Amino acid sequence: MQGIRLSDNLLYFCAAFLLLIGYLFNLGVQPLYLEEPRRTIVAMELLENQNFWVPTLIGEYYYNKPPLYNWLLIAFSKLFGGFNEFGLRLPTVLSSFGIAALLYTAAKRYWQEVPTAMLGALLFLTAAGVLLFFSMLAEIDLFYSLIVFSGILAIYHFGEKERYWPLFLLVYLSCALGVLTKGLPSFVFTAVSLLVYFIDKKRFKVLFYPAHFAGIALLGILLFAYYSQYAQYHDLSRVWTRMLTESGDRTVVSNSLGDFVSHLLLFPLNWIGDMAPASFLLLFLWRKDWKSVLFKQNSFVRFCTLMLLFNALPYWISPGTRMRYVYMLYPLACLILAWVYAQRAGAPSWTERTFRILSLGILAILSLGAWVLPHLPELQFMLTSTYVWALGTFVAMGLCFWAVWRKPQFTLPILLIAFAIIRIVFDGTVLPQRNDESGGQRDRALAKRIDQIVGDAPLYTAYQEKVVAYTTIVYLNRLRPRVVQRKDHLKKGAYYLIPLRRAPKNVEILLTTVYGEKTKALIKL
């Protein structure tokens, strides 16, 4: 019987399969935290109010984000029987694999190389910031990145064929969906991408074709359809004022010179770290003809490079930028790096040796570092299972180390398999730990204690001050028949979560907790 022959494609398929497991394994275990509760509360209140146009947060108008992502969370809550952690986070997983699928499809179409296309998709899914953080959160950014990346690809796909009607209609559809997800940044991505593409192609006059104005009209119609509904319930000017303020807070105008210089230096370094191991392939750009590799050898690579550079520029000079704001540009970087790796034969020989040594070093650290797991105080609740995870990780990383040592031509796909395994180990150790003891777990436990005291009686927060974590509010909303809202006018017969210092005299304090270094109280009038 003939054995299975080792190849890049087979190894890439193994990495993809392990990543699928890793992205789903224990996805719903850890409690909601960071921005997840905020997104969930808005979705819960949209559903309870039966008003899907006007977002609110604990009963107050919420201006920071339009509700498209919250609509998606509501849809998944219907599919999964409520606002549970797995269902809330699944859209992020699907968005991540959606981006990878688009990336693969585009690379395969324009390069006619399946291994390079698979590599590009896997580089995105294994990027450290995505793999070990944002892909497991019920957050906007990867869903928004899918929308923006789709619009950017549409420019090239239809622009090369000079099919301007579908180009502009799809680009402005993407822009409208982006605006309804995250607000003003979509206008910038759309304008920059269109200008850069048509100026580079020396077809600037296309921007004055009827098709372009039709696309703008579509954008206007879609935004008018939503905001005209919103205006029936609330003052529309407050929404746009808040969006402008939020965007302006991140620019150089609203930050000090020191913040600007620091961000200018650290932003590229943070990007490189956040994209590891894909960023390791920058080694292969260390060649005399790097400009030719990026700008002359292939028109799609040139497009990706220009889109990456010009769309990243506004964020590079904006000190308030976080890496998640540019996740829609990571697929472009992964496409470029996959191409650079495919052309590595033209790079100096030392680059391949250095990459292999770097990979062996990482695998050795991961293999030996596995034995730290049983000794971490945070994992002691898992008892002997930490030794199983440690042994399994040690063996898996050791095998990867041995494979790279024996088969240096497969260094990169084996390294990607190792990162996929690390995600599974992370899921099996860190996520259960967060469920056992973390800020989110304590907030969830507090919600249960409050619910046991209050039962089905009316419960509100009072005064402008934030009284408890949004995580607590989410779990209270899940336990109770109605969502918790804010009521500043206290009335008898209801329970209130308030700052302790503002509790009325002679009222019984049913429970106290500390939030934001201040004591809060549960009272009943």
C-alpha cells in the first residue's frame, strides 16, 4: 500500500482542519467580557423594545455604533435559543473564516497557485492577535473587516474587467453596510481605495462615470432608509455629532506631540507582533529587487500593496488607533507575504536559513514551555488534566521541531500547524481558567446573587454613574424577565443598584460590591 506523500497542500489542509477545531473548541466557555457585554446589552434592548432602529444601553440612547452588528447578534440569539456565549461569538468565527475564504479565492484566481492561496488564508487565521484574542470575542471588528475587505476586492475584480456598474454598486453597498456597522471609517476606506486604484490605473475619469454616481446614490438610499427611521424616534444630530467626536478623538489633533511620535514608532512594531507568524516572512523581502516583487511582477500584488499602504496611512498618523481598527488590512498583508514567500527563490540564501532557525527556536520554546502549565497557580483547579495538556503539547511541539529539522522545505506549513495546536491548547486551559476565576466570572456570580435577592421584582440602576460591570447587566438580563434599565427617579417597591454614598437614609442595604474602586449597593425602597 502506497503511503501518503508529504506535501505543502496536505500540511496546509491539516493546519486548516486544526484551526477549525481550535476556533470552535470551548468557544462558549468563558464569560462575556471586554466589549462583548456592551454589544450584547444593546442587542437585548433592541429586541425587548421591539425598536430595531434606535440602539440603547441600559435604557439610555447609545450613539457610538449603529445597530447592524447588533441585528446579527439578535439573529444568532434566535438560532441558538438565547444570548448564550457560543451563539454570540459564532459570527466572529464565521467572519474570520469568511475573510480567509475570500483571501483564498482571490489568490487562487489571480495567481493560479493553490498552495500560495492556502498559505495566504492560513497566515490570516494564525495571526497572533486574531488567533489568540479577537477571533474568540463577540466583537464588531472581524465582522466589519469582512465587509471592508469584500469591498476592496470588488474594486480589483471588476476594475480589471472594466465592469464599472457592479464595481461601484458593490463597493458602495459595502460602504453602506460598513457605516451601519461602525460609522464613519467606511467613508475613508471607500474613498481612499477608489482614488488609489483609479489614479494608479490612470483612469481617474472613471470616477465621473454615471456608474459611480449610481453607487453613491445607492449608498445614500440605504443610509437614508435607516436614518429616516431613526429620526422618527430621536434627534438625529446627536448621532452624527457623537460619531464625529469619536473619530476625532483618535487623530493627532486630539493627542499630544509625544503620543503622536510614540505611535508613529510603535504602530509598525505592534503590527508586526500582532501578525506573527505571518510577519516572519518579511525576512524574504530582504532583497535588492523588493520593489519589483511588490509593484511590478504581478498586478494583484501591486494592488494589495497600494491598498495596504494608503489605507494604513490614516491610522499610522492617528495616536488613538488600536490594532483591531486595521484588521481589514491584515488579509492584504497576508496576500502580499504569501506572494513574497512564493518568490523566495530570488531572496538571499541566508533568509531561508534564518527563517528555519527562528522557527526551530519558537518550536523549542513552545515544547519546553509546555511544562510550565502544571505549575501555574491559575490552573491548579484543573488538577491532573494540566499534566495531560502539558504532555500533549510537549509531544506535538517536539514532533513539529523534529519535522522541521528533518524536512526544512516544510518549515512554514509545520509552523502554522504548531500555531493551530497552540490555539487548541489555549482553548483547553486558559478559557476554562477564565470560567473558573476571572473578572467576568465574578461579574456573572454577582448577577446570580442579585437575582436570588430580587427575584422577578422591578430592578433598575440609578444615577449617571456606572454602578456595576456591563457583564453583570448581561447576566441579569438573561436571568430576569425584563432587561435592567436606568431610572433616576426612585419609587417604592423597586430594587435599585446605586452608589452606596447616594443610598437614602434608613434604607436597608441588601448587598454591597466594589466597582471602579467605589462601593455600590443593592437597595429596596
